[in-house]
Amino acid sequence: MLELLRFLSHIHTQVFYPKPFDNIDLISIQQNETFQIVSNTNNIRNVIIKEYCTFEQLKLFVYLCPRLQQLSIRI
């Protein structure tokens, strides 16, 4: 997903399904070079999380989208 977002920096709204992030080390993801590039270049302002997520997963999405203006969880 990070590689895709890296090349689609003009997206303004992103929908996430946090289940694929269940077994991933979130700290190592944040330290990943691609994560750093994406978080510095993307223009995502609206995030929609379609399922329940943990607080750690939520923090990951917020760090990934520093220009976040609107957050919707489990619509």
C-alpha cells in the first residue's frame, strides 16, 4: 500500500481497512523509508476507516496523513 501511495500523492481521500495491519509491527513501518516519503509527500486530507481499529493503527494512519482534516471511523 505504501508503494502505491508513494506514486499517487495527489489523492485527497483514502479509505482504509485496518485488518491487513493486524499482524504488522507498526513501529517498524513508521521507521520505513517509504513510509517517511509518503507521509511527507501525500495530500490525503480525508481518511475513512471502514472497520474498528486499534489505537496503534489509528496513530499509524494519522502519522501517514499529516495533512488530515477529517477522520471517519466505521461508517
